[in-house]
Amino acid sequence: MNHGQFYEADQLVEAVHKNAGGVFAGFRAAHAFGRIYSGTFKSTAIAKTLSRAAHFQGVPVPATVRLSGVSGDPSEKPGNVVALATKFYLPNSTVTDLIGITLPAFFAGTPEEFFGFESARALDPATGEPNKTKLLAYLVSHPNAARVVQVLQSQLAPKSLAQASFRALHTFRFVNAAGEARWARYHWEPEAGVAGQSVEELAKLPHDHLFTEFEGRLQHRDVAFTLDLELGEEGDPVDDPSAVWREGRERVTVGRLEINRPITLEELGDPEMMHDPTQVTDGIEVSPDDQIIALRRGAYLLSLAERSGGWKRRSPILAQSCPFQSAVSNKSSCNQ
């Protein structure tokens, strides 16, 4: 990370803290309120034709999932945007991350657009409300941001975290064993189907309702999501997470995630538990021209340093081929 990127990442973290109403020691700058669950991911037969990635070869791999709201204030209830961050534990004792969120797209394609939007929606100290004239002027000149704002005004909150559809927003390049490459976007789709409720209805429920409801489901059966790839075509933007692809893109299912139980950081042996959207693995690549994903990596590292009291160390989890035990038996989840 060069000096310019460091400065921008620092600005981003500062903006997130400002939106949350301050710094909450020991918590993530964003997605502060969340819980972690263990599970298993198994790819489909078509997955290895698209990528040589280790978790796309048909062998089940253990995974953890962190479900969360988006605010940096841990006391704030989740609303109509929630997130699912997955960490796949690969056979070579490394990990790869995938971060999904219930947004239709990101609201900025460059750092300049991000900070421009933050400035446009900043609260007026005199009124405690955004300057509507300033915000409207920004949205008129930035149609991608306007599209996201418009969708969020009517988007329902999830009825259950087991019934939400998550997007990774960024575009990734998938390379198979023959060296053939294809650009695609990730989608997590719930096997229980998508169901929503108004933000007002969710606000009437207890602070941790979405998590207790999710854990209630786990007492009876695993919660499952399928992982789909939306395949890009010639001319589709691959470096701008605010750009929406045209309808009709082919989608293929490349895997299935089964979530089985809550798990703790102590059990995992990974007290820092950072999810990094750029932490890919051989066979999957980020777009080198995507400025937002690069900015996110820097911001996550800075946030980690803030909440852990130091720069990211090599996690002990990476030295283990088997990070946690199966809920069903004493056998390692890595061997199942």
C-alpha cells in the first residue's frame, strides 16, 4: 500500500467511524455487530471447469461465516442491509475470503466518488440532517450512486438471515487448469428462499433477533446457500462495483454452503478474524483496475490495527490444516 492509498484508506475508516457516531473500542469500524458460524462448502462439477481454485475441485472444505449488520456501532440494530463474510479453509493450510452484502451494487466506482458521496450526504450541523440540495445535485451527476440510493429507499429488511441474497459486488477473474479465463460476479442464494419485512417491523424486534432466529433454525437443520457465478460478457465493466450489468447474463451454480452451528473465535484460534476481499487464491483474481477493492483492503487493515492494538500478524489459523472440530463428531471438519 503506497502513501496515497494509505491516506485514502485512513480517510475511509474515518468516514465510517463518523457515520457510526464514533469509535467503538475493540469493534470493527463497520459490521461491528455480528456472529460467527461454522460450516462446509462443496463445489459442483461445473466449478472446476471455470477455476482451478482448491475449493472448486469438488472436495468439501470447512468454512466459517460471519453474519452481521453494517453499522460500526455495535448497539445499532441491523436494518435492510446485512452482510455475509465467508472464510474457506483450503487443503494447503491457507484461507480465501468472500464478502457478500445485500446491496444491488456499490455506490462508488472510485475513491473520489466515495468521498464525494460522503461529503454530499454529510449532516448539516445546524439541522442534523443532510443538505438535500447538495445530495440531490451529487446524485444527478452520479447515476450509479443514485440507482443504489433509490433501491435502498424501498428495499426490505430480511425476514431471516437464512432468507437473504448476498452479492460480492466486485468482479473476479476465474482461471481454470487449462489457463482459460472468465470474468464473473458472485451471488449467494438462500435455499430457504428470499423473504423480507419492513425496516419498521424489524426495528420492533429485539436487537439480536435476526441472530437468535438464525440459531433457532440451526437447532433443527443446517442452513444452506448456493454460490452462483454471473458470467460476464464482452463489454461488461469489470473494474467498477457501482456498475450494474445488463439483465440476461448466464448464471451457473458453483457450490453449496451448509452452515451448521455457532462458533467462537477462541475455538477457531483466530482472535483477529479479518475478512479481506482481496484475499483470493490461485485460480481466482481481483481486477487490477478496481480501485474500490484496493481501497477496502487498506481500510480493513487499518481497522484491524485499531481494534487489535497493532498491525495484522500472521494468524495462527494459517498454520493449522484443521481449524475446528465438527459439531457432529470429534473428527476434524477438514477430513469430512
